[in-house]
Amino acid sequence: MQVEKFEKTVPEVVQKLEKVKGGETLAAELSWCWVSFQNDQNPIGVIQKGQAALELFKEVREKNSKAVSKKLIETLEKALN
């Protein structure tokens, strides 16, 4: 996980998750995990929730390509790798 990239991406990902159907709970969980990571430097939760967000974004994009930008998906993928 690339912390600097993820730090810049988290707010946008959370914001988009709140707008996507089925992403509201995941948005809250990712936010919580990010704050937790900043305190304890344990990335497991952030990575898991980030990957779940990525999967949800890809599913949503298949149904409606305008719902989630390709750039956001690519940025999240790069941050997770």
C-alpha cells in the first residue's frame, strides 16, 4: 500500500462510496480503518476495505460507466499496490 497516494485518495473514495448504492456502510468502515491506520500503522483493515471499495466500484461501473470514474478506480488500484 502506498500511504501517500492512499491518503490523497481516501476522501474521494469515501465520498463516492456514500453516493453509490450499497457503499454507505463501506464508506464508514473505510473512514474508521483509515483513522485507525494513522494511529497504529497497521494497514490490514485499510487494505481490506480499500479492496472491497475497488470491487464495488468496478461492479457499479459495469452497470453504469458514468457512476464511477475510471480515473478513481485506477488511482485506488495504484494506492493499494
